Amino acid sequence: MNLFCLRIRGRNVLNIFCLFLLCKVFISVGTTHAQSYPVNYTGWYGYEGYHAFKEGKPWGLMGEAYWIRDEVILKQNALFGRVGLNYYLPSGNRINAGIAYQYNFPYDEASQPYNWPDYRLFQQYLIRIQKAKGLWQFRFRIEERWLGRKADPTQTTFDYYKYETSLIMMAKKSFNLGEKYYAVVYDEIWLVFNPLDRILDQNRSYVGLGMNLDEDKEWRIEIGYMNQPNFDDSPDANNKARMNHALRVTLTSDVPFKRQHSKKNKVIKDIKDL
């Protein structure tokens, strides 16, 4: 009886989470043209990977790279890269830390009127809960950011680098749709604590479909829609609100840099292939 109740509660939590995301997307799309703030249709094309240095060992490398465009693909928006060390815990959870860099171009009236860099350090903890029908992931990330700023848009140097401390929390659920395909939903909240003149920076909600590209499911490609409002006083929106509707296309991978080639592993693989 208790197990049955836990299953019902888990399904209720999942249904509420998915319903919230879908309602948020439909409401934001339906009210887009009634708003006075900038509304953009962007494209995010990139790669995300977690790669163990050696298969079965805890240490590895994680990386992200995104080519971000405005008007889906026609105009410049930003270039983004992230690289860091990855440590796999016995529970399946992961600890990461490293550096990130984003180079931004002005693309709407909420943008800074010049190109500017965004240097970051980050630390994060990723919780992974594997279920029969999919995977839950909860990520907690802290970023220290230095944003290039200048009074005269025409000068080639920056007057100073504005410092920001961000806490970024994400809840993500994937649903298996057979051996080859899956669905993904997630919500990500960005909070800012330095300076203390605001707390909520932006929110990212995503729904998408993915396809496994190999039998071991180590290579995947995802395509989906991301709803991304930036709120007043956001460091990325020139003290204005902004709404981005984004197409996201992402290649993801968990392939280790070096595999184990022991006889035992070969036997196990042969059994799986039967």
C-alpha cells in the first residue's frame, strides 16, 4: 500500500511539473505580441559532453559550446563555451568546476550597444535519479561572472568589469519513448545575489525530443523549444525586460576518452548483444 502511494505521488509530481511547463510556454507565446518589451526568435546550436578520462574511472572532462543566433539563424547573438573537470560519484551524481566564456553582440533594444565579453567561473552539483521510464536530473550551479562595460560604445577598451554572483537551479526529466527516442522537459531559474538590487534574473523552460544515435546511447541529438524571459535589471538586458523564443539543437555525448578493453568487458558486451 505504501509503495502504491509513493508511485501515485511520484506521478502526480511529474504531471504537475510537466503541466506547469506546458502552460508557461503556451501563455508566453499567446501574450507575446501584447507586450512592450523586446521579443526575439533565437537559435541555439551546440554540443554538450561529459567524458571520463578512462572508462569506469571517476575523473573526466565536461564541455559545452553554443553558436547562438538571432532571427533563428540569420543574425549574430552570442558565442558561448564552457569547460571543466568532472568527478563521478559512486551514486551516479556528478561534481563539476571550471571556466566559461560568452561573447555577446547587440541584437535588440535591450542589448548593450556594443560587443562585450562575459568571463565566468562555475561550480556545480548534478543529481541523477534513474527510473525505468526515464531520468530525473537536478543541477545546482554557482557562477561568478565578470561583464565587460564601458560608457562610450565606440571605444575599444572597457572601463570596468561588472561582477555578478549567480545561483542557477535546474530540474529536468527525460521520458523513454522506446529504444531510440525520448522526450525532455526542464525548467531552470537564475538568481543573482551580488549586487542585491534584484534576485530573479531569468528563467528557461524547455520541451524537446531526442534521438539516440548509437546502441550504447552514448551519442544523442536533441531538438526543442526554449522559453527564456529576462527580467528587469538583468545584467544581460540593459536594465530592461526581454523575451526570447529559442529553437535549440544540441548534440550530446557521454563517450569516455579511453575505453577498457579487458576480456571480461568483451564477454559482457557479447552477452548484451545476444
